[in-house]
Amino acid sequence: MKPTAFDYIRPTSLPEALAILAEHSDDVAILAGGQSLMPLLNFRMSRPALVLDINDISELQQVRCENDTLYVGSMVRHCRVEQEEIFRSTIPLMSEAMTSVAHIQIKTRGTLGGNLCNAHPASEMPAVITALGASMVCKSEKRGERVLTPEEFFEGALQNGLQSDELLCEIRIPVPSQYVGWAFEEVARRHGDFAQCGAAVLIGAEDRKIDYARIALCSIGETPIRFHALEQWLIGRPVGNDLPADVKLHCREILDIAEDSTMTAENRAKLASAVTSRAIARAADRIVHLDVKRG
Ligand SMILES: Cc1cc2nc3c(=O)[nH]c(=O)nc-3n(C[C@H](O)[C@H](O)[C@H](O)COP(=O)(O)OP(=O)(O)OC[C@H]3O[C@@H](n4cnc5c(N)ncnc54)[C@H](O)[C@@H]3O)c2cc1C
């Protein structure tokens, strides 16, 4: 099938794009990497009057690190997150998780902003962004800038917190301390498929006792879930050989997962416990200078 007819605009500046969005907000589709939008257009599940292509706005393609924050333009493509040194050296959790996202052809086009806006419940990056406590910077001509937390941005399955005249412009990500261990683990039917369950983990420890934990899961609900209960339980626990098995047991006790059409709640809870304990074990192995007092 082919899309229904639409007008097409490809602005080269952000103010121009925001002005077009303000004028046509009731019937416009924003085209980033097109990896989710194009199938929707081709199957005529989306029939916009106008497609606003944001691929030529160089401002949305920038990445910089300043004052322990990584500023990532929404049009930064998946392959850059996976491969570029600035990501690998500051937030390797993102690069590692990106290896589980889709396939090379999709990663050369798909963008971080498009992936987050798509808000797929089984998508890896929303969980990573949630664990990292990033902020989504949204802009409109009328209201200027709004900054949303992951909890505000990921509203539901395939639903984001953007207003119809807003563009996601930047993702601001606090760079974790160099002493923090990190890992992303998932189970998927095939490598590159959406996750059946995934866990993004950051943990830190001093004198071999955990004193920092941030954990978020994907594919166990409509939005990424920050696993606060497990984070609290981990604080003060020793980093040792028993940790993964203890985590696995405890997860099963405290996870509250609803049944869905693809898997029973019990099986998904088993999966979530397994990927979470695996991610915690690997993150614990990566904690740096465990016995050195941190500044
Ligand atoms: C075969 C296949 C396998 C895949 N596997 C995975 C996977 O395992 N994990 C995973 O996470 N993803 C997966 N994806 C999705 C892919 O990674 C892309 O991230 C995703 O398709 C959206 O990114 P995009 O840049 O292509 O956005 P687009 O398709 O261009 O846009 C997606 C949606 O977001 C809106 N949008 C895009 N950018 C903005 C913006 N800046 N501001 C406001 N709205 C915006 C668009 O209007 C559209 O509604 C897969 C895709 C395919 C085709």
C-alpha cells in the first residue's frame, strides 16, 4: 500500500519548524528517522495532511557534555549513540543498551528522539532514560520551552507528554559518577527485536556496601517502570556472590505485573527477576574502586 497524499515540508531551522507546527498542529506528522512513522503512513494508519521532515535541522543533531550533563539533540541517530566515543565514555549504559535495539539498517536512520516519542512499552531506551533520570526538552512557538521528567514524558503505551504543537528538541542526561557500575540486560525472541523484558541498572558502593541504585524495567507495563522498591532494598546490602540470587528471589516477591496477551503475569515476573538480577550482577562487577572512599 502507499500513503494517502500529503504536503511535505523540510525546514532547515528550529524556529521555522516550530512556526509550521504552530500553524498546522491539528494535522501534521513529524518525520524523524521514519522507522515507525513510514509504516504507519504506508498502511494508512496515519493520514496527515502535512509531513514535517526535521532531518535538515542541524541544531537537533548536536551532542555535547558540559558540567556532568550530556546534551543530546533529538535527531541523534541510534548508530551514533551506540558507537560514538562521547556516549561510550560518559554514559556507556546507553551504548550498551543500544546494541539490543533493532538492526543496523534501522539504527542508521532511527533517532533517539523518535524512539522516545514513539513510547513503545517494549522499547529499551525509555527504560534507560528513566534509570538515568534524564529530562526531555520540548519546545513550541507559543509556550517556549518545557522540560519533562521521564515519568511526565512517558504517559502510556505509544503516548508521550508532548502537546500537538511541540517538538522534542533535546534530551539532557546527568552523567553518572565514574564509580558507578552499569548494565543493560534483556530477553528478546531474536537479537534486535523489541524486549520481552529488559532492565537498566546503575549501582554504586562504598566499602563494599551498596549506597546508590537506580533501576528501570521495560516491557512489564505500558510505560518504563522505575523499580523504587528494589532500589531501596539494595541500599546497605553487601556486594558479593550471593547478591544476584538474593535479588532474583526478592524481585519475585515484590514485582506486581499484570497479565497481557503475550505472556502470563507469572512468566513475565520470572523473566523480569532473571534480567534484573543478571543486570545487577554485571553492574556490581563494574563498580570502580569499591573499597576506596569516594569524593
Ligand atoms: C524492524 C524494526 C525493529 C525495531 N526494533 C526495535 C527495538 O528492538 N527496540 C526499539 O526501541 N525500537 C525498535 N524499533 C524502532 C526504531 O528503533 C525507532 O526508534 C523508532 O522507529 C522511531 O524512531 P524514528 O527516528 O525512526 O522516528 P519516526 O518513525 O520518524 O517517528 C516516530 C514517532 O515519533 C514522532 N516524532 C519523532 N521525532 C519527534 C520529535 N523530535 N518531536 C516530536 N515528535 C517526534 C513522529 O511524528 C512519530 O509519531 C524497530 C523498528 C523497526 C522498523
